[in-house]
Amino acid sequence: MEYETNVRENFILLRYAAAGSTLIAGILHLSLVANAIDRNFNTGILFLIGGLAQVFWVLPTIRGWNKVWYYVGIGGTLTLILIWAITRFPGNPINGRGGSIGETAIATEIFQVAFIVLSIIILWKDPKVGK
């Protein structure tokens, strides 16, 4: 019984860590909206929608909703990482110029990668989510 309690607590901690990482990434995206929307409306909207989605994703992550929520969260986060990576190169197909790599961008990417890794572990091991 004690072992089952410890295992359940470990999965709760994993879900909270994953939720925390996507929450921080979402807040970082939202913090960029005001500056980005003045310079490039589409980029500002991307930060707004991506940030709001990541903040929302705290709920299904903490609650341990079924695995579809985790797969969609991983897919959406991978999409944001891919867009960021592509737009770092000059002549890219998204905006045609290479963007800079700042501290906020690095922090955001680290938290997004953490969310993906933790979500994969949860999908692989957590019996509540495996449904």
C-alpha cells in the first residue's frame, strides 16, 4: 500500500512539473506579445495564441486527462519549437530573415523541451494517463 502511494505521488509530481514547465513557457510567450505585435502582427498573434494554449494546457496536464491531451500538447509544443528553430535561419520560408537568439527565447525553449520530456515519461509510465 505504501509503495502504491509513493508511486502515485511521484506521478503527481511529474504532472505538476510538466504543467509548471508549460505554464512558464506560456507566460514567457505572453510576455512577448506587446512588443511583437507592434513590429509584426502575425508574430504577436502567434505568441498570444501559443502562450494562451500553453497556459490552458496546465489543466489537462495536472489533472492527468487521457493520453490524447498529452499527444496534442507534445505536438503543439514541437510545432512552436520547430517554428522558432526555422526562423533563426536567414532566408527561411516563414519570414525570410534570421531572427536573433535572446535569453527569453532560450528559456522558453528549455521549458518547452522539459514539458515534452516530462510528458513522454508520463505517457510511458503513468497508469492514470495510459487510458
